[in-house]
Amino acid sequence: MTTYDAGLRLRFIRDSLFYMVRESMEAAGWFESEPRRAPVELLPEPVDGSVEIVPNKVAMSTDDTTTLEWELGTDMEQLRWDVYFDVFAENESVGIHIVGDIVAILKGKMPSVGRTSSSFDVYDFRDMDEGPIFKCDLEEIDSSRVDPTTNFNKFYWVIGCQIVDYHVTGGEG
């Protein structure tokens, strides 16, 4: 039996969130061009927002973690991990649409792409035949328009959320 803890656990959580968002956006048609919209590209790492970004890019980044005791006197912990999606759109309408879809995906309010819950499955990417190994929740989901300080990246939003992982220290789930 594999133990999913420390950095391995964090890596699988982060990668599973990225792939869930990617699959949901793909099901919504975002990676294909349309007559009045270029395709969107989802990146698994942050970009430098101080330089011009080619429009219709979404970049995922992770930030601070907080660990709390889940139940007093036990080895059960609650990990909260801040995650951000930077959205650089080609125009106002497309930006609003991309942000609205990603927020709905994270909140589990987009049944058309199979998202009906704000939790997501975490996978061991070394053995995909195993299926999901545990679940994490998404909370504190919000979006904000970023006021550009330059003539470029005019249509820029940030979506923030927290991954919540309840687990037993050193345990598998």
C-alpha cells in the first residue's frame, strides 16, 4: 500500500486540479478556435504578468499553504492551499466568459462538462489504472479584475481558490 504524504501528496493534488480544469475546459470547447475567438491555452505554471502575454492564456499557480489540526489530539490535519488562475483574454467579452466558466468549474456548477461538485479526485499519475486515490475540496472561490498598469494585458483577471485536503499525517487518504 502506497502512502501519499509530503511533497508527493502535494504534487498529485496540484496536478489533479490542473487536469480536472483542463478536461472541463476542453469539454466546454475552449481549446478550439471559433469564428470570433482564438483558442485558449491553459498553462500549468505562472507567467510574468509584467510583460505582454499573448491573449487567451490561462496560467495556474500555487501559493501559501496552511495546516491546521482537523481533530484535537489526533493525527488528522486540514491542509489549505492557495491556488490562482491568471486569465489573459483577447477582449472583455471573452474574458468574462472564460472567468465565468472557470469559476463555475471550480464551484461544481457546470453540469454540461460534468462538474456538479466543488470537490475533485486526486490521482497517482504513476499508475492511472488505480483510479482516484482520494478527494480534495475547493473553497473560497472568487475572481477579480486586475487593473492594468500598462497598455498591454488589458483584459486580465485573477481567479483564486483554496484546495482543502483532510488527511491523517502519514496516512494514505
